[in-house]
Amino acid sequence: MISLRNNAPRRYFVDEVGRRVLIGLTHEETFEFERLDGQAALHREGRQAPYDLNGLWVADGEERWLELYAKHEGAWKAWMAQSRAE
């Protein structure tokens, strides 16, 4: 069990075959998320990615990263709520 007194509880757990995965994601999704998270804000051609109307860069794979993050974040919040209730 993870101590909830710590300000930043871990977001990973070990799955049934011993692989480290993000809560709410499969091993494959965790690998994909980490790959996307580590990408620089560059286009496939190696140039700086363009900026949107708010001045934020638009990277390849950003939508998929957001989708995976939302799935993980929802599962993590549910896990935190359950842990607090126990």
C-alpha cells in the first residue's frame, strides 16, 4: 500500500506478469504514452512544430497523448478516492 501522506503518490503499479504500467493503462498503452511524452516538439521532418492560435505548439501524436493521459488520470483519481476511503 502506498502512503497517502506523501505529496506525490506513485502512478505506476506492477501488472500480473511483473511489468511496470501506469494505473488505468495496459503495458502497450504505457509504452506508447511514454514514447509520445518523450518526443520533442518537432515535426517528422525535424523542423519546429507549428503553434496554434493560443501560442502552444502542436506536435504529432498530441491527440493520442491526451487520450491516454485522460484514461490514466481518470483511473488514478478513482484509485486515489478508493484508497482514501479505505
